[in-house]
Amino acid sequence: MDQLMAIRAFARVVEAGNFTRAADSLDMPNATLSKLVQELEAHLGVRLLQRTTRRVTVTPEGHDYYVKALRIVRNLEDIDSAFNAVNGKPRGHLRIDIGGSTARDVLIPALPDFVARYPEIHIDLGVADRAVDLISDNVDCVVRGGPLSDSSLVARHLGNAQMITCATPGYLKTYGLPAYPLELKNGHRLVSYLSPQNGRAFPFRFARDAEKIELKTDHRIGVNESNAHLAAAVAGLGIIQTFRYAAAADLLAGRLVEILADWRPADYPFHVVYPQNRHLTQRLRVFIEWLREVFPPRLNG
């Protein structure tokens, strides 16, 4: 038995929550990973995992072994990272999750620079507005906007995005140009952004000096993905609130017009987030440092 490989396999099953995701993340067949865990259990003489057809549960003995064994895995990764750092060659796979418009307009245009600097780092980019479980989905880090609620995660601030309210010239010609936020309740059509987590519509928010207004109105259309949300506005379906950087090209081309510019809501913070209990590999460290270098402090488009 390759005990070190068996320990890594077991630890990844615990983190991923099932054998299939763990095997995928280690680039090995499911049967091989299962055999490694079985050999480790036989070697220790205890059951580490309780398997059913639907789920994998860590036994009390398995939890204790995972906590102790993880120190060994991290120490080895520290050695590998230090060696790679000395030789200036961070390498391996990075799994990054990011929202749709931020990937399209911010990260991907800058990514050729990172690829040129670190040719031996391979990136798997997950693009979606939905939240991911960094541990079970085996994601190294996520780039997300908005307030942070999970205290088990480490967050590094990247910058802030300006929010605007906008619609097409055709829409404004038909429904009129609102001069005050509360006018949106009177006959206007709103295209809401729906939370990918719970399906609820985000309210339209406005601020001017000390005055703040939040509108929770019925929407004609709701969309739970940022690029599609913007496309709905460009199609003339109604008024949206979105990031200025996401709408910049459409504003410049005249396809969209900003409205209620004196009532822009507060800037939206963006962070890069990673698990607190996961070893910060050299490849993840250089990616975070690079991201903080290239991410604009204020995203205005």
C-alpha cells in the first residue's frame, strides 16, 4: 500500500463528501481511490468511512484520523511549495469559481498575463453566479461580490464596483424617464436579478446624500445570471440595476442609458475567498497576489 497516497485519497473523500468528486479531483479512477481507502482501513484496523448507496459519512475514528493525517499532508505540501518557490516554478491545477459578468469583463481579459507569468499552472474556471461549497466542490478560491457571511472562509478585498440603473432608449421613450426612485412603482417594468441561492429578487437600492431608498416591487421578469440579466435590459424588457463595468459597452454604443444617476447605490465590494482550513499552496498564493494586482480598485467600466 502507498500509505501517503491512501491518506491523500481518504482526506479528499472527507473534503469532497463522496468518492466520485474526490476521484475526479485527484485524476484517478473511482475504483482506485476506493481501493486505497479500503487498504488504509485494513492497515489501521478501523472503519474510517460509513458508505451507503447515497452518501459517505465519516466515522468518529475517521474524523480523528483525518485531523491528524491532514497535518502530514499539509507539511508535505509546505515542503513541495517551498521547493517550487525556490525554483520559481509554481505548478499544478487551480480551480477557480467566478460570476459570469466578472469573468467576462474583468478576469478573462487579464488572464493572458497570468498564463504568461506562470505557464505551468493550469486553470479550471467555473463560471456561474451560484454559490459553491469550496470544500465539497474542491474549489481553490472564488471571486464574489457582496457582503460576506461565512466566517469559516478567508476573504481578501479586491475592489469595489459601481452600480447603476439603466434601460434602453426605446423603453424610456415608451414608459418615460423617471426623475425619482419611487416613480418606478408607477407603471414601470423592472427586470430583477434573482438570487441563485434562494430565487428571491434583489431589491432596487438608491442613495443620495443621507437618504436611502429600497424598492421591493413586483417584477415582470426575473433572471438569476448576470450576463442574461444584462441581455434582458438590452432587449428592452425593462429597467435593471447592474454593475457599470458590465454595461459599459452597451452604454458607449447607446444601447443602454443610465437613469437616476444622482441616486446611485453604494459601491459593491468584491473579494477573493478561500477556505480557512485549506493549505495555501504556492500556486494559489501567486494567483491571489496577481489578482489583487490586476483587479481595479474601482470597477467603473
